[in-house]
Amino acid sequence: MAHVVTYKYTRPNVLVDFPTATASQADWDIERRSLLTTHGIDLTYNVNEDGTVAEAVLTAENQETFQTYLTAIEAGGGTEILQDIKQRGESDGVTIEIFVNGVEHTPS
């Protein structure tokens, strides 16, 4: 069964940027995208009509495939970079929610 993880970003208005990797994190971002391909994970983006909500939807063949991808991301220092992206977004008033197979998930 497909394993779908959705990262939902809600910003207060369109003048606030959605959080992304910084220029100094560009090499990591390229590696992350390569790992998505290596693990056969589809990445799609959706933005609502007024531009205040964006979703990054990752679809893996199954949970094990997604977990293998996460382990590879963490091994490359991704945990710290993802925390930085999250903290910068929250500092700017962006709410970040994670859904796993449609159910809200709170990371540990």
C-alpha cells in the first residue's frame, strides 16, 4: 500500500516566504532530491488559490521505503537542516503540519 506523507505549510499572508533550504544548504537539497529518486518517491507540490497554503506530498511504495529514505536523509545531516527550515518558518509565522496517510502526525 502506498505511504503518503504530506507537509502542509500555512503562512499568514503572501508577503511571508515559505521556508526552504538556504543557499548554504543547496548541496544537501540536491542530495535530498537525488535520494527521492533513488528510493522511487514521488514529490508533488500543491498551492491553494490565494497562495497562503502549500503542500509538499511525498508518495512512497510503502512505509519501509519511506523509512529507508528518512534514514538516508538523517545520515547526511538532514535532521539539523530540516529543524533549521522548520524553525525559520515558525519564526516567520508559518504553521507546519505533517500528515501520514491523511492522519495528522506529531514528530517525536
